Amino acid sequence: MKKTDIKKLLTGSYSIGICAAAIAVVMLINILAAQLPSGIIRPDVTPAKLATVGKDSKNILANVDTDITIYRIYSESYSYATGQGGETQTVPVDENLKNLLSKYKDACKRITLKEIDPVKDPTFLAKYTDNTLNQNSLIVESSKRSICIDSAGMYLYEIVGYSDGTYMSYEDCTMAYQNIYYSYGDSPEVKEYFFAENEITGAIDYVTSDNIPIIYEITGHGEASISTGKFGNLTMKENVELRTHTLASGDKIAVPDDAAAVLIYAPSADITKEELDALITYVDGGGDIIFFSFYEYISPEEMPNLTALTAHMGLEAIPEIICEADGDHYNQYPFYILPDVTGEGITKGLSDSTLFLHISNSHGIKAIEGAENVTAVSLINTTDKGFIFSEESINDPDKAEKAKYSLAYQSTVKDGGTLYWFATPLFIYDTLVNYSNGDMYRELLKATCDKPVSVSIIGKQVVTPMVQLTANRSAVWHVILLGVIPCAFVIPGFVIWYRRRKR
């Protein structure tokens, strides 16, 4: 073999070796990169941080001590009719959800993600639910329990100017939008929100909790129920179970042993003496009572036994509607009060500067002087321009006698439990759930159910507003994009070309 052939062979072998080494390095880099957290590989570049796990969620994940499996339900062979000439369409993969789930896995190593195709495995869903789950729905499971999250609840909608702060499903929003259009001829803006973090974090808290707290709603005295309303839904999203209970059931008159708290919501009739004794025994033994009263049914004459319960806790009612004369502390009418928080009790974690509480048709509450063995603190107050409603005072508030009135109290018996007393059931009216009333209610649940953190998280707006440019700024950007930047590349290129041509 000639030297030249040997030289070519060596050169070729060297080139092949270099290429093989380069390929091996690239493959190694890809393998190592695949092990990096998804936050590095696929950073969340959405303006609203749709694929970012928030602080409250991370607090929940930090306490997870059991393995969790999250199944994402998706089938490429599933399609639905569009209603247009028999055409069908496949539901796309929800990339927002997929990316968010990968961030949950990065934040908690005990989470395993799996994708399930119900078409290929038709018996899988039957193990968890009898209902039909939509594409991109989730099943969250631990060794303790499981829960299903339908994808329909991950995207909610708000009609600007008509349902501000109220989030609806797509179907409910469509119906409400049509009613607005046909009733008023208006086509309002609709905002879409991504509530997946709220759903996933709540599900993780549910499947990992050792016990689910139970609040018993007392019945038998004309009480209303919150279970079917927005605050009942909020209670369940906080993974607190609501059950009804009649104190005088059978031969036993008592609060169930597994009660985290008792809820007495706007009774119109008094409890019996035996029920009073049962509630006093419960609270003295460390139980908590949540009481929402109505001004018409809270006087000692109307409710001698219920007022005896509040007196046992060192509190009594002022059975009159309270109004507010300070124009910055009421909305439209003096009895639609925007109260101040005191920073005491369950309001310690709430900032008065960011709160917008709303309370209407409220009576007053005051502490009984000289009450023993109890510690009572006011939670929310009027200003010192509060006054009692009457035909004369409402027509001329300036002539009414002014004072600061408390509209909610928290009282704890020594070595026992606590009474949380709100002076109107309208404090938890449905339309107020997404405002500061909802925040305070979450603090109430945390206190009575020993929950370290809240798991209800506000949704993130899917589409952020476009950047608005003035005419002058638009002209400047036109010059930069169409003139300056192209010239920055064209001119140096022309100079280099001209110099080379001259050589």
C-alpha cells in the first residue's frame, strides 16, 4: 500500500473518529439535559405564569409525606362532532396543564405523572368514578384516597362589568352572555382564567391529609344551609366536609365526637335548654362554634337559650341594624357597610390596606363587662361614626348618636374552645366569595379545622392585555424595526463587500 493511501486512510479514520466522538458528546448532553428540572428546560414564559407553581402550593407540597400519582386522561383517537356537516375534531393536548404538571413533579419528588388513554384501557376510569371525564382531566391518587378533577373546572370565565369576581363554567358563561346580549344589546368582554393550580393543589391536600375535617351544620331551628352555595363550595375546595346534624337526635343530645366545628347559620327559632347544655359542654371541652345571626332573631326575648350561649362566651347582641355615616365606609346605603378589621383573632393575618369586606343588614355585638374565664376580641368594626338604624336616623344621619360598633367577635373560653360570631348571615353571601369576605372565611376555616395554609388559589388570566402604543411611540418603533435594525446589518455588509471587491 502506498504511503499516500495510508495517509488518506489515517485521515479518514481520524475524521470518522472525530464525528463519532462529537455525536457521542451531543447524545450525552441530551441525556444529561433530559434530567434537568422542567423549569430549566421549559421555562414558563407566559405573562400570567400559567405553568408556575405558586407559594401557597409549594407550602402544601413541602409537607407531602406519601407517594402521589397524577393520571392525565387523554386519547388521540377520541374526537367529537362539531355540528358542521358531520365533521369531527380532536381535543388538543392542554399544553398549559401539561407544563404545570411537570412543575409540580419538579417541586415534589413524591409525585409521579402518568398518561392514561381510556380508549385503550376502558376499565381504568371505572375504578375511580362512575362519571365521564373529559379529555385533559386528572385523577390524583395516594395510598389514602383518590379524587377526580374534570378539565371543565380548570378554565373558568368572567363577564366584565356584569359578573366581576364571579367565575363561571363555559356553559354558564355562554348562557349568561346570551342573556346579556338579548336583554341589553351589549357584547361585553369575557376573560378566561386558568384554575388548574387551584384544582391540583386542593386535590393533593385532599389525598395526603390524614383526616378530613368535618363541620356540622346544626338543623331543626329554621337554619339556612351554606352547603349548596358558593361558600359551601369554597369549604369543600378547602377540603373541609360539611354535614348536617340535629342535636336532639334519638336519645342523645350532643355534638358528634369527630366535629372540627359546629356551624349555626341564621336560625329563626331558639334552641332547647338541652341543646344549649350540649353546646356549652362542647365549647367548654375545646370545641369551636361558628355562629351567623340575624338581627330579627337575636334578642333575649326571641332567643333566650341562644343568647344564653353567647352570654356564656361573654358576648351579647345589640339587636338593631347598624349603619355607617362615614362615606368611605359604606356602599350606596349606610347599612351596606365596608368595615375595618381590628387585626385581632383570625384577622391577624389579614391586611386592612388590601381588604374590601362587605357586610350588610348587620346588628351589633358587644362584650359583657366583667365576664369571667373568657377572652373576647372584636374582629371587624364600624368607624366611630356608626349609628343604629331608624327612620329618623337614616333620613338624617348627622343627628344620629354616633359610636363604634363591632359586627363580628371571637371569644375563647379558658382551657376550652372558641365562639366565632358574625352579626349577619349576609357576610357569606354568594357574590362575596371572591372578595375579602372569602379571604376572612378561609382564615376561619384554618382556625377551626387546624389547617396550616389555605388551598384555594385564585385563577390566572389566560390572555393578558396587549401593549397599547401611542401614535408617537408607534412611529418610533416603525423607524427602529424597519430602518435602524436593517441598516445595522446592510451597511456593514456592503462595506465589507466593497473592500473585498477593491482588492
